[in-house]
Amino acid sequence: MAEIIYEEDGKEPLTIKAEVGVSVMHTLLENGVDVEHACGGFCACSTCHVYILDGGENLSEQEDDEFDRLDKAKGVSLKSRLSCQALVRGGTVRVKIP
Ligand code: FES
């Protein structure tokens, strides 16, 4: 059992059931959260940038390609991930779009 808690300023957090092995981006998109994804999830842009507020250990490890792409995103922090590259491994992950 895995879940994503999606937070947006001024709104109630949204709890979404997540499937293990599926990306944060796909899970959000399938549940009506409009995450930008210019390259379609191929780690070739950085528009799917999200902040992982909690539960980063419940996601797949960050690989070099993602790290390089994130370098070009705006507002990058230690909590940043590309949501198309972050696969849910279980547990709860709290996410916010910058
Ligand atoms: S959608 Fe382009 S890097 Fe994630």
C-alpha cells in the first residue's frame, strides 16, 4: 500500500492511492493533478519538478540523469525531484508542485 499526499497552497491536501513502481508524475496525472510534463516523462526537460516534503525514502533513488536535469530547473532545493523519474516504492510521500 502506497499513497501520495498532494499539497497545494490554499487547498485541502489530496490523498491519492499510489501503485508501487509507478512514477509520482503518472500517479498525479491519473488523479487529476495537472503536473507539467513537456517531454512526456523521459527525463529530457525539467517541467515535472516537484518538492518532496516528506517520504523521500519511499521513492526510487535519484540517478545522474535526473540530477543533471534538475540542475536546470527553477527553485531547486534539497527536496526537489523530477516527478517522472521518482517511482513510488511504498509508504507515504508528501508532494508539492513549486
Ligand atoms: S516530464 Fe520531462 S523530465 Fe519529467
